[in-house]
Amino acid sequence: MLQVTSSRLRLSPNSEHKPEAYDDLKLEFSPLLFSSLERYLPPAMLNLSRDAKIQFMRDILVRYFPEAERTRVSCFRSRLSHLLYTYMLQPLYKELQTLDETKFFVPSFLQAVNAGTEESFRNIIIEPTPGVYSFEMLQPNFCEMLISEVENIETWVHDKKFKIMRPNTMNKYGAVLDDFGLEPMLNKLMDIYLRPMAKVFFPEINKLALDSHHGFIVEYGADKDVELGFHVDDSEVTLNVCLGKEFFGGELYFRGVRCDKHVNTGTHQEEVGYYSHIPGRAVLHRGRHRHGARATTSGERLNLIMWCRSWCGECLRRKKERQHRAVAATKMELLKRDGISTS
Ligand SMILES: O=C(O)CCC(=O)C(=O)O
Ligand SMILES: [Fe+2]
């Protein structure tokens, strides 16, 4: 039984207090909710054991959150962790989860990254249109393994009757690799192998370290997606590598870099560019470089895409502000439901 002098939540969060991480909890509420709520705990409770705090906070949340919402979150979380853990433990190729550079990359790419100079990168790239850099990157064997892994994921998901998250709002086929145990490997790929190159070719984003990514596979073919409309990516820098198989069409078209305000403006002649995919070859471009993919007219095309992102100081400040507002709103809601006047 929990013994505390006051079980009332604080009126304002204790900003000095660093809440515990609750990511491992398999409870019906988001771990973030527990971390946010911990800052509102009465001072005497902060030194209690983690289990005691969990029990106390869970009691509060159970009282205040509607049943339907809890069931929805709970179902989603348990299905998602089930997906992650079960698949991660028995993928087709466990070796894809650990980046082995000599097995993954072609020697020319590795040499350029090891040298790490502008000249070494310039030696391996072609620039089909200004701001789009193409280079040979992946070993054929790695491409084949990754394709087989994706096919295995799809069969597995189908057999288990799971609904998986599709890569983005435009591609209906493919899979988010981060959800299937490949996130750490892709993180390493971004950190060690892409970041130095991005620094050389996109000096304007040099100050922003690429620090997170969304890694996925897109699939095109007769009974899959055929083409991809004109868009910008939700990324600072995008890596797009063709894995195979055999196909005609699927060229990328580019139409200049734009900020949010001018994303729908016209294109100038010198901004028009094209790139034809070749298995194993990558393109690196700004996420804001407007582009699309023409129809894959026959065969099957699979590409590995990494939307690499970074948080600038202002984004970080706004993110914290949003979190702060969300916490404040949750707290107001809790207090109101407890019949405490908040005015
Ligand atoms: O199909 C492609 O190669 C382009 C994919 C793409 O632009 C995207 O997923 O953002
Ligand atoms: Fe894109």
C-alpha cells in the first residue's frame, strides 16, 4: 500500500526533475505519458521506487482516460511490439541487422568514405542535374538479400494477418525497415557513411547534424505502385538506392529546390533534370528538391529510401514547447476532472 503525505498532483511541473524512462512498460498507456506525469508528482513521491510511482500514476490514468482510447492504444502497442520482437528474432537474414561494410558496400564507395575528403567523394559521383548526386553504393548480393528480406516480411505479415504501416502517404506498397529490426543498422549507415558526404555536397545544411531517419522500401510493378507523383520529402537529405529487380521506366524527375512557402511555384528550364535508376546505384538529394518517379512500365522495381532528418535549434525549441504545452493540457484536463478549479 502506498503511503504518502499528499497524493495531490503538483499545480506546475517540477522542471528540475528528470523523469525516469518508461519505454519498457507493456502497459496500456504511452510511456511518454508516464514521463510527463512524473513531473507533477508530489515531492515526497519522487523518491519512491519506480514501481510505486508506476502504480500511483497508472491509477490516475485509469481514472481519467476513456476506456475506448485505452483499448486502442493498448492494441496498437501490443501488436507493434509483437511485430518488432517476433520478426527481429527470426528474420530471414540476421546478418542484415549488423552493418558489415565490406559485405554491404562496393569498394569505391568505401574508399571514398574512408578518405573522407571532398575530392574522394567527387571522384565517385556524377551529378545528373545540379544538386542530385549519384554513385555506386551497394553490393549486388546485399541488394538481393534485402529484397528477399522484404518479401519475407510481406509473407510473414500476410500470414499473421497483420496490418503494417506503409512507408509514407504516397506509396501503398513496401515496408518501413525501422519497424522490422533494421533501425540500428540504418542509423549507423547514416551516421558513418552518409553524413560526411552530405556535409560536402549540402554545405547549407552542414550545421545541422543528420540525427534521425525514416528508412523504408518502395515497390513498383504491375500489381503494385506504378508511379509516384510530384512531391518533396519529409527530410533534410534523402538517400534513394535501387535494389533491383529488372524493370523498365521508373525514372526520377527533378524540378528544383523550394522552401515551404514556394513549394508550388513554377519550374525554370535549368531546374529540369532526370535520373534513371540502376541497381546498386544511389542518389543523394535535398528532401526539398521537388521530384517524382515516372511509371515503372514493366518488371519490378524496389528501392531503399532513407529520409535523413536533423533538428535545428529552433525546431528543438519548438518541439520542447509543444511537449510542454501537451503536458500542460494533460495536466489541466486531469485537474478539471478532479474538480479542481484551474482559473
Ligand atoms: O521511386 C523512387 O525512386 C522515388 C521514391 C521517393 O521519391 C520517395 O519515396 O520519397
Ligand atoms: Fe521522394
